[in-house]
Amino acid sequence: MLTSSTNIIEVKNLTKNYERKIALSSLSFSIKKGELVAIIGPSGAGKTTLLNTFATIIKPDDGFLTIAGTPSEKLTNRKALAKKIGLIRQQFDLVGQLPVIHNVLAGRLADWGLFKSLLSLIFPQEKQAAQKALERVGLADKIKDQTAKLSGGEQQRVALARLLLQKPEIILADEPVASLDPARAEDILSMLTKLVKEENQTLITSLHSVDYARKYFTRIMAIKDGQIFFDLPVDEVSDELLSDLYLLKERSDNAES
Amino acid sequence: MLNLKHTFLLQRKNILTIFLAAAFIWSLFAVTWSEDLVHSGGLATIKQVLVALIHPNLSQEIIQLAIESTWITLAYAVCGMTLAIVIAFFLGIFASGILHEHKGSKLISKGIFRGILGFLRAIHELVWALIFVAIFGLSPLSAILALGIPYGGILGRIFADMLNDVPKEPIQALRSSGASKLQCLLYGYFPLVRANIISYTMYRFECAIRSSAIMSFVGLGGLGFQIQLSLNDLKYDEVWTFLFFLIGIVVLVDSCSVHIRKGMHEAKKGFTFVTFFSLLTIVLMVLSWGFIFIFEQASLKDLLSEKNAYYAQKFFAGLFGIGGVEQPAFLSSESWKEALKLTYETLRMSVMAIGFSTIAMFLTVIPAARNIADGSLTLIRKWYYWLLFGFVRMLYIFSRAIPELVWAMIIVFILKPGILPGAIALALHNFGILGKLCAEVIEDLDERPVRNLASSGASKSQILLYAVLPAVMPQFLMYILYRWEVIMRTTIVVGFVGAGGLGQQFKMSLSFFHYTDVTLLLLCYCILVFIADFISEAARKAAK
């Protein structure tokens, strides 16, 4: 087992069960700082469960999880956790009724007290930081718009701008482009990976599309039935392996029915 | 056995309908139907009232009085609502339990604060008013407290429900970016529920205006007071003038809230109706509170004076039968028997009332739906549809804008005291509300199945039976049950003017200072309200 300090996430025998179904079956691996990891696999394989475990939303039934050197069960302070882990999901992440700027500034809530948060709703605080983040995601002109009126791709970019203010060490993205059309999906993914590299962060993303995984990420982890099917640098992932991943799924489906 | 259960589940809506119809028929037996129900001059009075409707008194003097009274009614409604919003805001947040991390403390907070809100709204505003007047005397603040407390209870409960129903994802995202519980309130919960809570508050404000009008019963000026005076003098033409003003502001508030709802969905930039409305609200609040404290000479200091403390103590001691000579009524089985009889009577009155308004609603609701009037639903167009639509909708506005109590005040001139006038007064007011709600259900109907039937040659009545009725019935049942719950709370109020039931006795006991009787009747009333809530909730679940 690697124990070098460059490992930002370490997982040992991680297990999670739902009722009778095994969601994660004794997983062990580690992720280095700066890696761009795509988690792929058929629906229901356990991708979201794994990400939610990293986010400490789900408590594992068994095994160890270390995030940036700290055991996950000790990460109970939300403000401190927000500095380590940032989340982005396929949609509904934002409060649609608020103007864009407040959704972006929500990334600063971990550092703000209650009074400053209240004041900011009337007189936006740290406006320049928000402005700069929105410029980086190409939405500088939408700063005062109502968030719900933005398109899906634009909303996802607002979520990225929020993460820019939050500055977590690790970004967990759960199907970040599932509800977008191909052009917009590529746009978001290239922006996300670019920003992560610029900020020297670590990115872990669950994805449906193998093509996107190959194009934008450095490492692909395939999960099936709660187990690691393969875990390889992106240039070692062969077409056979990929077709096996999805082909096998159909066979097991047939066996079940 | 399984088959029977299956049939039961399948038919539960029909079973419920049959059960409700049977309950209505049972309620009708509470009245001995004979000519004796009507006052000897009753028919002549009806004629006079109707003639006055066409010829309201529009003399300058009366109009000026009406404008002044309208302002008083409005100002008290605004002050009451301000208080209600403050109560609802704090209690609502606690009652939603969103500030609590752990399941246990969440449940406890929810339970306690929902209980408090339930108690606040279970008691009708006029009953609160009578209690506050007994404690504080005829202070303007008594009326404001009486308005603010039950409305705070209603708003708070809805506020809590809305907070509980917000989508989880944005909140979770905020949590994960490090926001504390209170920051989540500011950046997540509040913006998410804002639009809904404002439109619901507007709807309640409309109700508060009616409630403010009937505060005349505890000596508050305003439209209700003038109506009462004119009624006592049998000047029906003046009564209608004041009623038209009341209808006027209710319609105004109603159209305002429609605009607000539209405005908030569009979310335009710059000076919009929403901005205008926000400014208007602030101005109204300042003016109203200013009016109460400067012109009506309300004073917080007087409210908490030693004299009031003495009265309050005496009043509560009276309620609990402390220091009294006689045995408290709530310990005497004889009084209980009497009170339970009245409770039973009141229950039947409420069922009769909702039955009457349901029948009237069913007779009028079809032409009242916009999509039937313009023929878009049934693809049948007739020139008189719009005429009918306008007429029925006007009828609805007219009926719901006038509070039950005012209806009751008019009806006791025609019918002899008893539960029938009470039931009719309640029915008249709720007919308009039920009609409006149900017409909106038809308007929201999925058009495709209906059109399909229409294009396959079904007649209008066939369309109604096969496509419209099955689709709208569950919603209709929900609204009927919900209104029945509201009627239950209001039964006590129509009793005040001699329309029978618990209310009549309540008012009498209070006038004769029989405070322990008052306690007993309040107990029965609360039991009734809670039973009604329970039955209606259970029935609504069955109707789903």
C-alpha cells in the first residue's frame, strides 16, 4: 500500500451495503494529488455511492477512507471539509431564485460569518472575486441575472464559478454533464479540467461517456457491481476492456431475467 | 377476501363520496323542516334586502363614511398581518425542524412548534378577540393581537411545510460548500420559498381583511361596525354600500396577488410591479401602524398596566373556576351533557353548510371554468357561454368577499335562530371560495382526453361524465374536505349572532360572566376542531 504524502485520497477495503444489495464491495486504491480521475461503469454500478462516500455524505459500513491525510470520520467540521472537498452535480445545484452573483458567492460562505452573509444579500461582498470567477467561466455579463433563467450549460458554469471561490483541494463531480447536449458537455468538461489544472486541484468525476473520459482525464477507473473492473492510466485503456465492461453487463442482465 | 380488499381499494373514492353524501343527509335531520323556520316578516325582509341591493345608498355622507371605514378595516388587517408574519417567520422555522442536525431534536422541535402553531390557528380570531378584550379592554392592540395570532398560526404552518418541501439538492450543495445552517436559510431556503410564501401571504391577507371587518364584534370600528349599525337600523341600502366597498378591496387585493405571481415568475429587471408592490407594502405598513398608534391611541404601556394584569388574573381565575362560588361547569356532568349536545349540533351544522355549498358549487362550476367558456376544452362554443361565465364568477366573488358573520347577520333577520341560518351563512360564504377553487381545477385539466372524447362524438353531458368528472373528482374532494375543516372553525362565530350551536351559548356565557361555562365550551370547540382536522386528513388520504 502506498503511503506517500502525495496521495490525496486513500481507500482501503471500503464497503457499503444497501439493504441486501452490495453498493461498494471492499474497494482499495489511492488517488494522487493533481490526478484527473474519471469513474465509468454501467448504471447502478456504485459510482455515485463512491463519490458520496468521498463527500462524507454517505458513511461507509466498513473500511478506511483518508482524505488529504485525515481519516474521513474525523472530518466532521463542515467549514473545514469545504476547504478539502467541493461538489458539483448534474443539475439542481443552484438556488434558481437567487441572482447569479449570490450563487457564486455561496462558495465563500465557509469563511463568512452570519452577519456578513446577511449583508451580502443586500450589498454583495467580495464582488470582485465573484466577477473574476465569472469572467473565467465566460459569464461576466450574467452577474445580475436570475439563475433559473440561465440555460443548463450556463448554470453548470455558475456552479464552476462557485467552486473557484470555494477553492477546495479535491473536486468531486457527479455526472456533471449528464443533462447537457454534446457541444455544451464538451465545453463544460474542458473548462472544468482546465480550471482544475490551473488551480492545481484533484478532480474525480463520474461519467457515462467513455469518449469524454478518454479525452479529458488522466486516469480511468471502471466500476461494475460495486467492484473495480479496471483502474488504468488513460492510454492503457483498450477498446476490448471497455466493451467487456458494458458487454458483461448485458450478460448478467440476461442471467438475472 | 383479497378480492374484497381489492374492490375496496379500487372503490375507496366512491365509498368516500357515498359516505360524505350520507353524512350530509344525516345533517339535514338536525332541522325540523317547517314554515316555522322563517320569521313572520321574513319574506318581506328578503324582498327589501334585494331591492336595496339594486339601490345602494350612494349619498356623499355614506360614501365618505364608507371610505373612512374601509381605511380602518384595511389598517387593522395590515397591522394584524405584520404581526402574523413575524410569528410565522420564527415559529415556522422551528416547526420545520431544518435547523436541527439530529433526528431526535428535529422531531422534538417539529412536534412542539407544530403543536403551538396548531393551537394558535385552532381558535378563531373572534374568539381570540373576545379573550383579549376581556383582558386588555377595548384597546386597538387587542384586535391586532386577535388577528395576528391565528393568522400567524396558519402562515407559520404553511411556511414550515414549504421549508420542508424545498428540493434537497441546492441545500446539500450549499452545505458542501461549507455553509452553516443559518447561512443555508439565507442562501437556500428563503430564496427557494419566497415566491410561494408571498402569494400565500397575499391570499391570507385577503382573508385578514374580512376578519378585520368582523372585528366590529369586539367594538372595533370599520366596515363591519358600520354594517352592523345599518343593519340594526334596518337600512339595507347602506348595508350594501358598505358591502360593495368590502367586495371592492377584496377584489383589489385578489388582482394584486395575481399580478405579483405573474411578476415574480417573469423576473424582469428594473422597476417592475414587484418593486412597486414591495414599496407599497412598506408604505402601507408604516401608515397603518402610525394610524393605530397616533389616531387610535394604542399604547403598549397601557396594555401592560397593573389594571390589565388584575383583569387578566381575574379572567383566567374565572376561566379555571378559581375563587368562584359555584361548581365549575367543566366539572359538572350536567353541563358537559348540555355542551356535548351543542357540540353535536354544531358538527351537524358544519356538515350541512359544506353540503349546501357543494351542491351550489356543482350546479355552477361548469360554466365558471374559463376553458369551458371559450370552448377550448369541449370544442363546443355558444354565444352565451361568456355571459354565464361572467355571471357565475361575479356570484363567486360576491359570495366569498362577504364574511360568514355578515351573511349570518343578514340571515337572522329572515330565519329564526337555530342551526339552519348558521349553516346557510357558512354555505353562502364558502360557496364562492369552493366555486373558485374548483373552477380552477377544471381550468388546469389535461385537455387531450376530453378533446379526444369530444371528437369521437360524445355529447356535452357525456364528456362531463366520462372525462371531466373522473379527472376533477379527487381534487374537488380535497377542497371540499379542506373547506369543511375551515367551516368547523367558523361555526362558533356565526353562533355569536344567534345562528345556533356552540357559538351562541359561548357568547351568552361570556355576556353573563359565566366564565367556567366559557372554558367548557372552548374545550368542546377545540375537541371539535381537532376531530375535524383528523377526519379530514384521513379522508383526504383516502381520496388520493
